[in-house]
Amino acid sequence: MQRTTHRRSLARPVAVSLAAAVVLTATSCAKSEDDAAGGNSSATAAGAEQKVASPAPGSKTCTVEAYGAEKIDLKSATVGFSQSEKEANPFRIAETQSIKDEAKKRGVKLLTANAQSQFSKQISDVQDLLSKGADLLVIAPLNSDGWDPVLQAAAAKKVPIVTIDRKINATACKDYVSFIASDFVEQGKRAADQMIEATGGKGEVAILLGAAGNNVTTERTKGFKDRIAEKAPELKVVFEQTGDFAREKGQQVTEQLIQSNPNIKGIYAENDEMGLGAVAALKGAGKKPGDIKIVTVDGTRNAVQGIVDGWISGVIESNPRFGPLAFQTLDTFTQGEEVAQDIVIEDGAYTKDNAKSDLGKAY
Ligand code: GZL
């Protein structure tokens, strides 16, 4: 897998430079729906050593004193993990597994909850984790807004929060300690680079937008459009519609798309599940692999296999393996040391040149 370091640009002055990279071993991958249904056997991507993350340049830091919490021994603490979406999506399966694996490896007691893609349930899930005695929280938010009740409840109990994956609109080192995520704007830019290469930089393309109400959709869209404008002005985005990050909706929207826009040359799917839905729609319409160029984001096993099979041109990874990084951040913080408020997890990419050889690293 090609690994590239991309950074979110942060205007804030760096307080101190922190020890940066965290090198982890990707030791597991998720069973996707197809796998679970007895499709491809999902081998374990053993031993894929990879540099996974660094503090974003310019990131401020946070300490227990600044946050208003107490030093605790992580080993004797209870960590509550709130997952946002139902685990039909391999991204969510791999993300949750990564958290569970790291808690087990560290011997930390873990409580988990899954909001089944319902934001009101995620709010009550987190309240429930607090009532069950969570001393620390790791939250993978479904939405960026609406977190005030949870933030107030956690602050009242002096329970620090680390957010992973999507951003919540709140104050770092006050409402949450650190935000650990991919650089989604860069993912969009890299998807555009792959789309420009696949289409020759000319013609009509469509965007299958992610779900509304979170920064991932906004930033992946911004990165893609900015890059197209910068490098391939003759590539025109003529269609944008949400597929809600879901395979079935991605298929339905693509079925409409190829009826309304028969000249469409490329489809940018803002996650693999929608990209795989698009492949199903093209197959149903009698298209052949490569007739319409598909570029997606996540790095799931079935999407990378789609590159091998010729249906998908490229996949930008969105690394879901937050477990080691989230617990490292909690461990450092609860010992009273400084942690970065903004931590960027590194993402790889798959093309026809490495999809077959790197399939084992997909999740
Ligand atoms: C990205 C994550 C996105 C995945 C989708 O970090 O929030 O949500 O790309 C998932 O697969 O629905």
C-alpha cells in the first residue's frame, strides 16, 4: 500500500512539538457483509508495519490540569467506547475491532455501545456509558453538532473524552481532549488525482456524497472539487447526490444517475459502500468494467477487490485502526503528560498497480 503523509493546515501556533509518529501493526481486518455471508474469506492482514499518525503541525496540546481532570491509572480505569454507525460497513467493523483489540492488549476494562446510525441513540448511549461508570470516553461521532448534553454530563463527572474519526463542533482541551482523524480534504484531493488520471481530465463526473451533518462529507467534497478546479477544469461535476454512506442508497442513486446523465464518465463515491453500490448498478445496467471510472474512499476489502476486477479505478484509504492511537493518547494524558489536540492518522491508497499485492492490508 502506498503511504503518504498529509496534514490538515492549522493556523494555531504550536505550543510544543510532541514525539510524533506512532508505529503500529495492522493485525486485523473486518469481515464485510459479503464475507459474513460466506463470500471471500477475510484473511488477517498480519504484520503490515506502518507509521500511522503524528500530531498535526501547529496543533496545541492538552494536559489534565488544563482540561480540569485528574491523573488516573489507565490500567484500573473503565473506558467507554461509543460507535456511531451500525456495523454493516467494514469501516465500522474494523474501527470497533481496533478499539477492542487495544483495550484487550492493555488489559483495560472496555464498555462499548453502537448507535446503529441514530444520533439520538448515540447521545443516550454515551449517557449510559457514563452511568455505568466510564472513567474515560472514546467517541466516534455520527454528527458534528448536538453534543452539548453529553459534553456537560461528562464534564460534570470529570470524564475526559477523546474523539476519533469525525469532528464534533466543540472546544479542544475543554469539551474533549484530542481529535484523532484522517485528513479528509486531502483524501478528496487524492481521489480527484485518481479521477483525473482515470478520465484523462475531461468529461462529466458525478459525486455520491456521504451522509449530511458531518465534516467528512463536507471535507471530502471540498478537497475533490478544489483539486479538479486546480488541475482539470475540463472535468465537470454535473451530478451530486447523497448516498448516505450506504451501499443500497449508492446503488439507487447510481441507477438514477446513468438514466439522467448517460454521458457520465466518472463517479466519485465518498465511501466504499456507496462505490460498491455504484458497481452493482452498473452491472445491472449491462455496463462493462471500466466503462465508467469509479474512485472511492475507505480501503475495504471488497472495494480493493473491485480494482483487481476492473470495476473500480482507485481507492483512497481512510484508516479506521484508531485503537492503538486512542489508547496511547489516553495513557499519555492520564499520566499527566501533554497530548496533541489534533492528531492526524495516515492513509494509504490503492490503484491497479498495488491492489492485488496489497489486498491483505485492506479491511
Ligand atoms: C471516515 C468515516 C466514514 C467512512 C464511511 O472517517 O467517518 O464514515 O469513510 C463511514 O465508510 O460511513
